[in-house]
Amino acid sequence: MDKAHEKLHDTLMFYGVDCVRPYYISSGNPIPEFPKTSFRVDYYAVCVCVEGQIGIEIDNLQYHLSENEFLVLAPSTVLRFVETDGQLRMRLLLFDKNFLLKNIADPFFLDKMGLFGGRSFRVIRSNVADANRIFSLLEYLQEVSQRNGRYTLDLVRTLIFNVLLEVAEIVANEMHEEEDVLSDGNCLYFRFMELVCEHVGQHKDVAYYADCLCVSNKYLINAVKRGAGKTPHQIIDEYILKEALALLGNPEKTVSDVAYAIGFNSVSAFGRFFKKYSYVSPSEYRRAQVSGGEI
């Protein structure tokens, strides 16, 4: 599959920030402009709206964020900024998973925090007290990140964990009860998600992933349903759609290029798949992006 992911460094370069570190904490100053087409992120992000409002399309779903509301993103999420006001200010924490988990033995540590609920993102409607706690942590994190001490990176990792745990606590309180997705028994589900992200361009059948995980189709289907409330086939289709959205955001690629890049044998088959989930054709979706309108 075409790896048209938006790297952390690439995203920051759009705003004139030449950051070579595997993490970034923004100042919270007003944001004057945004990318005009959709793009796919390959990093984690915590975004807190400090002032103003923003309309955003996340994995082809429309949301609006306003003051004190959060957006948490995992790799593979596709974003498109639809509408912003001139007063928009956001505090952003962006980081690479490998950096954060350097000293953590469990590769599914972040998954088990229950931040995303079976998706690659979550929108959190918080209150002022919750937002202020996150603001305080981000301010301290920004101050620490500017140091050049022996333990600076370890301090940064610890503070990022603190931010994520605070967000996880807000999510848990919002849900009133923990979901089964947090249990160790769902490591199979997390492994399935990693395999899909890596191989979905070449393998779209559930049997392939069941074979990779040395389980039966039925066992995998039940495990994924417990973890995400969806079937493996639904998740595979979601990942294919995400890749299509990201590639359609690249004006240098034709619809045919996109269709073949994500493993379809014909443009018509790709068009039927795309319209099934987005309700518009690939060409209509691209025209809407160019015009800056909503789908």
C-alpha cells in the first residue's frame, strides 16, 4: 500500500516548525491556516481547544470542537479541516509511539488505556476543571522539553504518560464503566489491528489474519467483536477507506492511481466500495475537498 502518511516532521513543516524530535508541544498561539486537503497521520496526538471553534472531518465523520474540548488521535487517522474561526487557539501534544514506549515491555500499553474505544480517535466533551488540568500538564511539559539535561527525555516521557492517564480518566468517567477492551485477554484484538494496518493493502480477507494469528476465523471474529464491537471485515473495510481518503487528498494521484494503490482490480469496483461507505463517488469527494465544502 502506498505509504502516503503524514509524518510528524512533515506536519510541523507545514507550519514552519523544523522539529526533528519524536515529540512536539505547541505554544497555544492562534493557528492562522490549516492544510486544505485530507491527510493521514502516523503519530499520536492530544489536541485541546483553548479558544474558538473548529469543524473537522475525522475518518469521514464530521465533528465540531469548541473551548475546553479534546481530540485524541492514534496513527492511521485521516483528518480534514473543514471550517475554523479567526480566534482558534489549540494546545497540541504530538508524539511517536516508539519514543514513548522505549522502556515499556508491553507493546499494547497505549491500546489498553481505553482512549479510543475501538476507533483511531476520540472526541471528548470535557469541563473547565478537566481542561485546566491538561493545560497545566502541557505547560510544564513544554517547559521541560526545552531543557537539555541528562534526564530530560525520561521526564518528557513521564509527563506524556501523565497527560494520557488524565485523558484516560476523563474518558472512563464519561463512560461510567470500563469496557472489556482494557483486559489482557484482548491482546489478540490489538495484534489483529496492527496486522491490518500493515498488510491491508495486500490482504483483505479475514482468513489471512486468522492464519497469521494461529486462530480460527470464528475465534478471531469473536475476539475482535469483544474488543471493538465490530467484525474483522468491518475493520478491514474501515482501514481501506482511510487509505482511500488519504490518497484522494493528494492531487497528484488520479482516482485510478488510488484504486490500484489500495488493491482494487478496477476503478469501478473501487467506486462502488467508496460510495457504499461515504455516500459519494471518489471524484465527488475530491471536488468537495478542492472547494472546501462539506461532504
